[in-house]
Amino acid sequence: MHHRLAIIGFGTVGRGLAEILHKKKEDLKQRCGVEFSVVAVSDLLLGSVYWEKGLKLSQLLNLANEGQSIAAYPDGIKGWDSFRVIKESRADTIVEVTYTDLKTGEPAISHFKAAFESGKHLVTTNKGPVALCYRDLAAMAEERGVQFRFEGTVMSGTPVLNLAARTLAGTTIKDIRGILNGTTNYILTEMEKGLSYSAALKQAQEMGYAEANPEADVEGWDALAKVIILANVLLGGDLKVQDVPRKGITGLTPEDIHRAAQAEMRWKLIGKVQRENGSVVASVAPETIPNSDPLAGIGGATNALTFTSDFLGPVTIVGPGAGRLETGYALLNDLLHISVGDGIGSKDFW
Ligand code: HSE
């Protein structure tokens, strides 16, 4: 089948997806039976281009990576804004990967709504809208008969939402607990080795883990958005930002970290969601955990999440929580689900 995409936002994640689609074109066609074409790209800084026949991704990536306007692409219509691309392009699916705003969710919320109103599927890694108004957006997508998928909002391409929703279907998840922010875990790991907080943060920024405004990481906002998504999507909660106690890692000193190490413990920024007296509660806070806890062994920018359910007890998934290709892969996985549902690769795997 042919699946036409429009990408809104052509920063790290949008380019990561384009790179994957370019490299894997033949493989995706042969193994999954899907031929993807990107018909439009719109970016606030780089401009926009719409070419119904499908854009050459290598050319587009070269322009963007060299900091040139994508309007310099040789073919197509230039100058459409994001809303015009969403509404008027002949895309089947909109890939929304603009800047995450955890306060207003905009402009992404309006992009999502425009996609649903235009009868287009939407895939995203944008946490703001999903954390702020998942229920309304999911209802709107359902009403319009389109798919709304966002695997990459939690732990990038590590398949936590799919794991819980599909592979753990039939269990009752009682509790979810884990390390959901790579930047803070990286900082804490480096501080254990003796690096200062500011040097470790600078390294995390250089490696591309940190949010555009790293306050979102170190003050726990990014982990907060992720626990709200887990609570509302997987446990049927209706939590708002103000319902979740949040504390970041900025109050931790090298002495705190040293004292914990002497007691064979480690500081970790832990996100938690659980059922409590018939409701769903969540929190984000640094905790000391014993070195024997599986989460204590998770170092660097790696994330991990433990699901505890009625039949299985704790099941832990460990993997990347950020990165260009890692997050791009989450989008690819969502796109494949839209294209071919659960049939992906079944002949290869079973
Ligand atoms: N800033 C985030 C992190 C990126 O450090 O985990 C992925 O959400």
C-alpha cells in the first residue's frame, strides 16, 4: 500500500524519521508491504514545500542539515503554512513533531485538531497535547474515524505504550514506576562519577538529550508529562498537571549523592502511577533506591519502566528514551500500525 505523509516540524525528530524512511525504503516495501512518500514538510524556521508526487528525502535532508530553507527544493509549491499543509495537502497522515509546550500544548493542539477535522490520521512524539488533553483529542479522532498514535511520547521508540496496551492486554496494571527522563538520569550518573551538576547538564545538552529549555528536564516537567500520559492512557485516569506532585533534581548536592553511595543506594528521578482507593494517582520525585533495585542499575540517558499487574507481577522494559533515530523509529512504528495494523512482519516473526 501507498501511505502519504506530511511532516509538520523538521527539527531533530522530523529529520530522524525522514532519514529512516530514506534508508529503509526498500525494506519497508518488501517486508511490510508499505511504500511511504513524504508529500509535504512545513517548518517554522526552514519554510515549507508541498509536492504531491513525493519529495526526495535525501535532497530535503541535505537542505535542512545545511541550514538552508527547504523552500529551495527544486519542485513543488512553496510557502504554505502548517495549517494549509494539514488541511489541503493530499497526505493520509500528518506527522506532528513541532516544539513541545507543556503549558499550552500549542501550536500542536491546533495542528492535531486541524488534522482530525480534515479526516487525516495523526502521529506524534509531542508530549504537551497528549499530557494536557488526551481524552478530548482521542474522542475527536474517534468521532472522525481517524487514528491518533503517540508511542514516542514516552521513552521514544522503546515500545512502552504498545507493550502495555497490546502485549499486557487482559492484565490489570496496578502500578507503573520508572526512570522517564534521560537528561536527569545522565546528570545523576555523571555526578556519581564526580562531575559537577553544570558540567553534566552541559554534556547532556551537547548529546541532544535535553529539552530546548532544560528546566523541563531538571525540574521534572518532562517526567511529569510522561506520567500523566501513562496514567490517562493506560490506567484510565483523568489527571491534570496540578494533580501530580512534582520535584526535580536541582536540590540534590554532590554530598547527597556521595552519602547515598556510601549506603549502597542511588538517587534516581522516579515517576510513579498507581491505582489507589479506586482512583489513579501519580508523582515525580527524586528517591534513593537500593543498588539491588533493577532501576538502580539504569545509568546514563537510558530509561526504564516497571509495570506491575495482577497476573505477571513486575515486568521491566529498559531502553532509550530520547535520540534522533530512536524517536524517529517511534513514528515509523505508529505509521506501520496505521498502514497494516497488527500484521507487521508476522510472517517473519512467527
Ligand atoms: N529531554 C527528554 C529526556 C527527551 O531527557 O528524556 C525525551 O523526552
